[in-house]
Amino acid sequence: MQPAFSALPAAAAPLVAIVGGGPAGLLAAQRLAEAGYRVRVFEQKATVGRKFLVAGHGGFNLTHGEDAAAFAERYGAAQPFFAQALAHFSPTDLRQWAAELGIATFVGSSGRVFPEARHKPADLLRAWLRRLGELGVEIKTRHRWLGFAGATGLRFVNEASGDQYTVEPAATVLALGGASWPQTGSDGHWTQFLAAIGVRCQPFAPSNCGAEVAWSAFFKEKVGRTPLKNIALSCGGHTVRGEILLTAYGVEGTPVYALTPQVRAALVQGQPAPLYLNLKPDLPPAEVERRVARRKAGESLASFLSSAFSLKAPVPTLLRELAGPAADLATSLTALPIPVGGLRPLAEAISSAGGVAFSEVDENLMLRQRPGTYLAGEMLDWEAPTGGYLLQGCFSTGAWAAKSISN
């Protein structure tokens, strides 16, 4: 049963401007409208939720069923803040919110939370926009933010007409995203406006992206795009299980994405950034060594790997490419170093690291340099792996900013 809506906001109610029509901005808009504020959303693209829809193409993963303590740890250095934000708007709250929009969800075998099969990202967004319309939220598309004006003002250009004007809201939520997938509107252009008022922004860097490896021409021609399933990948003391894909440029897949922070940290320091590949993570090292010791003289590598470990193409070619004939085979099977020379470009990344440092906002996510202006979503300097953590982080920060304004 759908919950009853609050009355439309009174004409004299305070106006809150939301700059950015992604999940963080739209949830902040909904919460504030439900609290009785007049809310106006400004979006530079022709439609809202573009990155939200793109993210759903690879599997519409809303959040994760992990327990709260482990969930907060996924946000790395930003864990202390997210422990609070997740308590305020939790994965359970997100699922309840979706249910109130008519979108039932379920927890998959991996712990990831998905809408039921009949629901697509566009279905949820349509239902959400209907709810916002019923709450009186006004959405201005093709309106690009041009920066601040005075103590509280915001300058915009209506890109359809070319008209420029200033809005003087009672409060502002900036939710303009990071700098990945710029075609959806997350182009990071806003950093110049925050820098102009003395707000420190960390440079953007790719997160949740593929890693580049200088494969030989022979390897690229012979292997192409090939998956390696049921493997473990390690870097910087962190290990992730899953499946990776060998590509012409290097490697990609969930384990690679999850280790992006560790790879990036090594690359920034000018150090080699090897990813260590364990092709048989379910076998104890001693058992791997025992089987390797049974290899018969003259037995081809391909035949031996197939009979002893059920490893087929492209594993023999991969070992020849990276290990060489003199390498210890048992070590190569359990800790094969993949030399990473770089990460894929920021525009290709699923998400971005960098943005406004948490030291630039107070506990309410309000800018210390500009009272009354709050931040939400990927504008802030946090990152998390794929699997529902990115969207949950955006929703939770949007809800937190709305709470801060409402209190």
C-alpha cells in the first residue's frame, strides 16, 4: 500500500535548491519536500538520472545485504562518516524506499540487492519522478550551474534559451557527481566554483576501472577477450575473489575494480603495481606443490595443467607470457604477477576518487566556507567498490544532507 503524501508545500515555505539530478540530489529533494520545503532541482542535461540509468545497464544493483559494520568499512578512510550516514539511511531503508515506489527487491546469492526481474532502472526512475511531482518538486532541466552569487545566491544559464539568472534559496544541496562518465553530466566542472571560494578539492582519479598491461602482440592476437573464472587477485595486502577478463589493454572485472585504490596508490608513488593472480584459490599451496611435483618429464604444459588442475586455455599462454620457462610453476599458479602499467582513463571508470575533502565540510556536510550550502554524493572525496556500495553511498549522503537542513 502506498503511504499517504504530505500536502504540497506552501508558497511561503523556504526554497531549497538542489543542483544535480542524480540519486543523491533526487533523494535529498524528496526528503526535503516531504518535510514541507519548496524544492527546485537544477539539472544540466535534458533529463535527470542519466548516470543512474547507465549504471543499471550492467545489472541493476541498488545496495548490498552486508551487515552494517562491514558495509561501512567499504568506504575506506571515509568509514567514520558513513557509519553514521548508513545508520540514518541504511540498505534496509533503501529497500523500503523502493518498495514504497512499487519496486520490490531481493538479495541475490552474492549478497547484492536487485529489483525483481520485471523491474528495470527506468521503471524505478519513472515511479520516483511521479512521487517527486506529487510532492511538488520542480525540476529544471538544461540548466547549467555557473557558480555562486553573493552569500546565498546561485547563478544558472538556461541552455535552451541562453538566459542567465540568479536564485536566492534558503539552503542549497550541491550533488553534481564526480568526474567519471562525463557524457552523463558528471564532468567535474564544478571544482572551479568551489576553488574560487577557497574549498580544497582532491584531484579526480579513476576508480572501479580496468588495469593496463603491456601484453605482447602474440598474446593479444592469441588470447583476445577471455575470462578467467574462480580466481583470486591480490594487491597491497588485499585479496578479492571472483572473475576477471583478459583484454587487449589489460585486465578488468570486479576483483580488478575492487583493488583500484591499492593499484593507484602504488602507481602514484612511482612503484610497480603488480596484481598477483591465484588461479587455484580453493587449493592449499601445499596441494598445488604436490600436484606440480607429479608432472612427468616431457609432458606439455597445456596437457599437465588440464589433467592436474583442470586449467585450460588461455592459462598456458598466460603463464608463458608472464612467468617464463624458468619460473617455479607452483608459485606461478598461486601468485602470478601481472605487471600493471596504469589504470584506464577517468572517463571510462565506473566511479571516481577525489573531490571535496571531508575536512571542508562539517558533520552535517555543510561547507565550512559557505554556510547554508551542503554537499552530497560523489562530489565528496570517497570511493567504494561496485556491488551496491556506490549507489548506497549516494543515497545515504543525500538523505544526510536533507536531514541536516530539516533539523
